[in-house]
Amino acid sequence: MIKQLADVSLKSLDMINKNAEGINKLAEFLHDTQKQLNTLATKVLELEQRLNVANKGIERIDEQRKN
């Protein structure tokens, strides 16, 4: 009986460890994904700024042509 309980306890500990490993892998994946999203957001903001500068330049050229 005690041996059976010990076996069940060991199996439970193994399952807990496997679950913890899976959770750690998931957390690492989510961390990497967050880093990539932050990089993407930064690049999008940089492109928006460049586009705004380009649009202002085009507007100036258009105004100069009108005058």
C-alpha cells in the first residue's frame, strides 16, 4: 500500500514537472513573441514618421507649383 502511494506520488511529481516545463516553454515563446511585436510596432512608427515627412514635402511642392 505504501509502495503504491509512493508510486502515485512520484507519477504526480513527474506530471507536475512536465507541466512546469510546458508552462516555461510557453512563457518563453510568449516573451519572444512580445519582443517581436515591440520591434514591429517600433518599425511601423518609424515608417509612419517617414511617411508624414514625405507627405509634408509633397504638400510643399504642390503649394509651390500652385503659386
